[in-house]
Amino acid sequence: MSKSLNFIYAVNYDPAEGFLHGVLAIPARRALEKEKIDSLEKLSGYSEKEILQLHGFGKNAMMKLKDYMKEHQVFFKEA
């Protein structure tokens, strides 16, 4: 089954998707894209709770995102 999933990810790969590519998995990136969040500046306008409510975003993606944001000195707004 994992071979099938890897194939799906490979077929749907689009190198033009630059924002958070290599940081988050495709479902989490698509969740942000659906909300038109395509920069750290826009992301900082949301609370952590709001982002976790997006379909395709889970705890693992949030941990990776918070680490990435911390490296770039960007933080979520206070809830």
C-alpha cells in the first residue's frame, strides 16, 4: 500500500509549489493553499488553533511548521 501512496505523491508533485515545500507534507500544504496562505507573513495572522482546524493539518505538521517558523523568527498570533 505504501508503494501506491508514494506513486500518488510522485504524480501530484508540482515543483512550482514553493511555499513550505520540503517542510510540510502535501495535505498540509494544500490546506494552507486553500486558505490562500502562501507566506510566513500571512501565516502569522492566524492562531495555532485556527491552523490546526484546517482539514489536512495535524499535530505532526504543526510541530514541523512551528520549528520552521521559529527558525525564521515568525510566530502565530495569540488566540
